[in-house]
Amino acid sequence: MIDLPSKVDRPSVETLAEMGRSLLELKSSDVAERVNAFEKLRRHPVEWIELAYNQVRKKSPSPGWEIDCLERLEIELPDPPIDCERCICTVVSPGYETMLEALLDTLNAYGQCPEARIVVFTIDGSFDTLAHRTDITRIRCRSIERLSPAVKGAIYSAARFINAHYFLSLEADMLVVGNLQPFWAALEVAHPGLIMGVRPTGLNEQFSFVGSITYAGSRASDVEFLTGDADFDCPYWINGGVISGDRAAFQSLDAQLLKLAPKSILWLEGGSTVTFNDESLMNLCLGLQNNAAELGWNYNQMFYTAERERWIQTAKTSEGYQYFQRGAPSKILHFISTGRKLMWEVVAELDEEGLAPTEV
């Protein structure tokens, strides 16, 4: 039993039981049920929420495993440890392995980063499905909550499992179409502890964090719920598809997300009807720590719909297909939501250039 501070009245047995039911409802696959459960919970003092959460939801990891900062996964500690100078990491769950393999194939063909260690957090059956990929190091993960985009908690906690000097994280719904060496050059001259990424293409202005979450259906008061500060705001810095930084940067991101728990977990599950609350939490942490910087559009060029011409321009040259957005030559293409319909069109074009699939 956790003792509550004397200044806060203890919840009744009935209230604690009701809060426990709401905490379990947050695990539902039904969005409306999760949002309703969060609305019930947020009315209570933070100390009551922490008490109920630790009694009903909090998990302890198995020996040799740890739980990520968003409490989605139990992750096996690598043995032997993974030590490298440069790490490119990602995460995959069952059903997305083919998409990930397209990312890996284009990374190997165009990324020009042979010195980087490619590490994949593989969830449940994905660990065995990707056993044939000798070009990656797999970390075994077990889902402990409903699978969702929030499995990126593995990426935010990557420095706990990978001893790398520099990190570059990518998502499975991406294709690499250019040289990524400039990433490493930027990291080497960046201020220690800085996280770099690309602002979402859909944000034509530098939206604030409060502006972005309210646009997505959350409340402005959610910031006070998460931070305790009703007046806090910060830029909505980067899309979660590309995150780069040194070890100190990734360690600080993990630590800040752990500090926000369990309030962050509740908000992640029921704060709105959108599916990218994990990305919003990451941006909140960057604002709290004031350690973010923007990269150019071409390092994360996003397709939000299947309207190809709206998002990118394509040119066929003597050197093959080239891609542009707002005049900038593409390095990484990111296929989001219904934009994923275009991913295989681009793969087919790259196949014309001789990009052969990896042999099993």
C-alpha cells in the first residue's frame, strides 16, 4: 500500500474501486470507452490516480527484461550488450514486417550508412518472422498492453537497451531514397543532449503544443494535468518518424517520460481520439527540457493521403527516379495513414532501378 500525503484525503473504498474500473477500461480497443474512462479519472487528485494505478495497472518486469517508458512493452535486455558508435533503430509489430523490410532494403541500397548498426525492437511474433534478416540486430519485445503506435516507447527508451554514441530512429512506414550521412555529421557538431527531427508537414506554421493537441481533440487543460503547470506551452517540434540525437538526448527523453508517468499513460490511452498521443508526449518532453532542433523537410517528407501530387514531385532522370517536396530533394519518404497506399508504388519504381528484394 502506498501512503498518501497527509494533506490529501484518502479515497473511499468505493471511489478507489471505481477508479480501478476506469483504469481497466483504458485498456479497451473501443476509443469512446477509453476517452470516457479518462474523463472520469482526471477529476480525481493526482495522488489518488497514482495510488489506483499502482494497485491496478502497474507491472514489474521479468528478470532480465525492462518495461519501456510508455509501459506498452516488456523488452529483453540484450545479451551480450549492443555497443556501437552509430545506431539506426526502429520497432515493428506483427503484420508490419513486409513494410519494415522495404525500409531496410532501401536503407541498405540508398542510405550509405554501412558503418551504422541497425537494431530492430521486434514485438511478439515479429522476432521470429525477421530471423532471416542478417543485416539487423533484433531485440525481443513482449506486448503487455494493446498494440498501437505507442509501441514507439521502445524507441524513446532505446538508450536503456543500446549503448550507442549516436542514434537515428526511423519508422517502418518509411523508405530511404537518399544519403543519410549528413545526419551523423549534424549530430557530431550538435550541442550534447540535443534531439533533432522534422516538423510535421501538415503544420504550415510553428504550432504550439497546446494548439496542436486541442486541434486534435484534446483539452488545453490536459497540459496542467500532465505537468502541473496551467500556463505551460512550447512548440510542437517534430514528427515522430525521424528522431536523432546522442546518447544523452535519448536518455533524457526516456527519463522525462518516466517522470510524467502514470499521468502520461492515462492521457496516452484516453486523452483524445487520435492515435499519435505518444508523439505529442515526446514533444511535450522536448519542450520541458528545451532540447529540440529542426532538420530540413527532405529528411522526413510525409504523405498524409493518397494524393501523390499534393505531397511530392517525381522526376525520372538518367540516374533513376528522384523525389522532391517544396523543391528539396528527398532523403526519407514517410507514408502516413491513407498515404501508405502510395508506398508500394514507390517501391515498384525503385525496383526498376535494380533494387532487388533481400533473399531469404
